[in-house]
Amino acid sequence: MKDRVFAANLALPDAGLVKLTWGNVSEINREAGLIVIKPSGVPYDQMKICDMVVTDLDGKILEDGLKPSSDLATHVELYKAFNEINSVVHTHSKNAVMWAQAGRGIPAYGTTHADTFYGVVPCTRQLTSEEVASAYELGTGKVIVETFKEKIIDPLAVPGVLVYGHGPFTWGETPKKAVENSIVLDEIAEMASMTEAVNHEVLPIPQYLLDKHYFRKHGANAYYGQKEK
């Protein structure tokens, strides 16, 4: 787990999603009762595999070492609410943050979006001053879960979210897949911004095209790519 989480964290600056120390990746193993996450504030070029922080499923640190990411409580809350996910990624990638700061979800304007996200990537409501003051990172996780419940969104079909005024979180079956979803999210955020600049009256793609592109890659009848040996 430490190897995978370390590699996934290093993939963030390599993909241009992170500057300085603005990001983190975690992985959960529910059977073993463990979460592994990036340490807080450690520069990527100085980070080592042994620096990855191990906690229990409630975020209690299990090994002596560095402090975990300050976003740990958000990750824990997502793992508790979304039982099917095994990894969470948070970045401050520029294009996704622009939409988060605008308080807008990202519409599905094209098939690049539809290949990964089955519909709008939602933006949460703004956290209240009480939520920020009392337990900010926990409140961030709770407002993400609240958004998916209120909008009746399947977190596996839409593996990402924008937190109002903050930035994106994505998730997946593995750390590698969760990072991939972050890469796609930032790309479609940029595409959506430029699409609206070209045509401010643009509409989302029709449902039948969204369905075609999403389900050719996902679900029982998916046919994109090669069969696993």
C-alpha cells in the first residue's frame, strides 16, 4: 500500500496537477483496517516511501513518524460513505479549481467528459462558518457526501466532485485509477471553460450520446479496450 500511495502521489506533479505540496492521495484496505496517506506538507522531491502515514479506518495514526495529510478526515469520511471506492485524490489543479471557485458543476459538453463522468461533475454548497470553525476537513467530507445524496449521484459513475471555493476530489478502485480520474477532471474543466468561451449558449451533449460513450467503457456491456488475459 505504501508503494502504491507513494507512486500515486508522485504522479500528481508529474501530471501537472500539483504545485508545491498542494495535493494528496490515500488508499484504504477495509479487510486489514488500514488507510495509507501522504504526510502533511512534505515536498514531493523529498518524500520517501517510508514517509507514508498509516492509520486505522477512523484516521487514528498506527505508526510513529510524520503527521498525515491535513485532509485525512475528508478522505476518511468519503471511505465511510462510499464503500466501493479504494483510493481518494485531492489536488488544487488550476482548471478544476476555477470551476470550484465559481461554484459551478462541470456540464457534460462532450464525449471526452462522458467517457469518465456520467453527467455533471457536481459542485458542493459553500461550507458554513460553523462547519469551517468546528471541523473543517470533516465538514468538507460531509458536504461532498451530502451533495451526492441530495442530487442522487452514483459515486462510481461520477468519480469526482468540486468543493465550492476549494478544489477537486476524485476517487477510484486503485490509487492509479483515482489519479487518472483527477487528470481527466482537470482536462474536461479546461475544455468546458474554453467551450463556453467559444459559444456561451452551448448545451450539454444529448443523453443518448452520454450513454453511448459512458457505457462503452463501463458496465457489463462495455466493449472499449482489450479483454483481460
